[in-house]
Amino acid sequence: MISIVLDVVGGALLLIGLVLLTISLVGVLRLPDTYSQLHAQGLAAGPGVVAILASSIATEDATIITFAVLAIAFVALTSPVAGHAIARAAHRRGNREARGTGSRSAGEGE
């Protein structure tokens, strides 16, 4: 009985994770600028990956569940840092181009 419940919960978590990652992918491909794409990626990809990793409870194998928990902790710690680094790089790139100190030569694009 418990095995059937774990299979259903694992399948539901896997489906939820795949739907969230699909929404994230569509957002990244369709949104116009870096900040909007980063927003779509951050809101859907983090929970999507966590849901997919959490679906490993259906295996009932302690080793796989332990690795999934460690991976969830890693994603939870690194995802915000990566998003912040990407946003900061996009902001710096935008400011450099606005001041005219980017890779373009003086007078180009005016």
C-alpha cells in the first residue's frame, strides 16, 4: 500500500517538475531581455529541479534519496547566487554600453 502511494507521489512530483521546467524554458526563449528571462528561469527552474529530485522518494532507496537531498540543498544554495551573478553581469554590461566605454569605438552607433 505504501509503495503505491510513494509511486503516485513520486510521479506527481516528477510531472510538476517537468511542467515547471517547460514553463521556464518557454519563458527564457520568448521573453525579450535578460532580466525577464532571468525572472522566468529563477521562478520555475529552481522549484522544478527540486520537484524532480524530490520524486526520487518513489525509489525507496536510501542512497538515491540521500543524493537527491544533497542535490536539493546544492540547488537551493547556488541557484540564487547564480541568478544574482547573471543579473549583476547584465547590469554592468548595460552600464558600460550606455557610457560608451564598451567594446564599441567612439562615435559608432550614434
